[in-house]
Amino acid sequence: AQKVTQAQTEISVVEKEDVTLDCVYETRDTTYYLFWYKQPPSGELVFLIRRNSFDEQNEISGRYSWNFQKSTSSFNFTITASQVVDSAVYFCALSEARTGNQFYFGTGTSLTVIP
Amino acid sequence: DAGVIQSPRHEVTEMGQEVTLRCKLISGHNSLFWYRQTMMRGLELLIYFNNNVPIDDSGMPEDRFSAKMPNASFSTLKIQPSEPRDSAVYFCASSLGSGGGHGELFFGEGSRLTVL
């Protein structure tokens, strides 16, 4: 079973629009960690954020915000006022305490921001 | 601080040849991961080490693949013999992830392998 589901394979938005990337996870652990990574066209994987399961406080970093909801097992990522430089593939990932340092990545959402 | 360093960045080889990919961890990190990325299969975990010990190698495709950590800061991924279906981008990542602290993964820039 897929532990991390990113149902949106590809999204296109026009510059300055807001966009939300969905991430749904599955775990039986009470202690776990969630992550988002960005992979721009250059190919490197860039860490964006890490949350632990005990901290449901939403986080904002500039134009980026994350909405963590344990009730729906979701950890969604919103980009406000999107820019062309936001065009990338975004990956959501889960790490569970009981499986050590195993990371489970979603299949990624390819975001294209059209100028 | 230097990040995760991978070499070579690009490798083109012929089927049947041995390929060795190298990775230098971030100083102080104790977990090392090898991932493979293809269009068809996305990001696949091949193997990961904690404190130089292989913890999970269930993602290693077959016996042609082997990975080692000869010391705490360096790892190799070897493919012998290589096949065209091994063509992919191979990422190495490290983290500080023991004792319940699941640190984020820091990825290298990847090694793009093409097997002809």
C-alpha cells in the first residue's frame, strides 16, 4: 500500500495564482515525521520543511505555507502568488519512528507556473 | 559547509561494464541513503545505512547491485554488470537520524547513469 499519496500528477497555474499541492499519508505510528522536497528542472532535491506528528501548527514561510491535519492524514502545501521559479516537481515524504530512518516518498506533483 | 557530494555527475557506459558511484556524506551525519529516480518508477529507495550498518537493502534490484560504507563518511554503489534498464539518476542522501530524531534528508546532486 502506498504510504504517501500525491494524487495530483501535474498542475499548471498562471503566475501570481495560488496553488495547493495535496499530500495524504498512511501510518499506524503515533510518532512520525512529514517532509516536503522541491526538485527544480536542474534536478537536485531541495528540502523545504519537516513536521513531527505532535505539532499540528500550520507553518508559513514567505509565500509557502503548510497545512497539517491529523484528522484527515493530510499535509498540504500552498504556494501563494506563484512565480515561474516555483516550477518544479514537489515531493511529500513520511518517516515513521518504528521503521527507523526509512523515508517513504510520494510520486510527486509536477507544477508548472506559466508567465 | 559542504553538502553531500556525489561522483561522477554523469556516466555513460556500455552494457556489461562495471559502474561505481560514490558519495561523501555531510560531516556528522550518521545515516546514508541511496535512491534511484526514473520517469517510470519515480524515487525508489535502494538501501540505507545507519552508523555504517546496512539497515534495509530490500530495494536493491538484484545481485548486480551492491553498496558499501567503508567508513562513516563515504559510500559506494556498484553495479556489475550494468544493463540498459539501470539507466537512471542515482541520488545519495544523508541525515542525522538516530535516537528518534528523524532529521531531514540532504541530497547530493545525483549521478546520471546511461547504460548503452
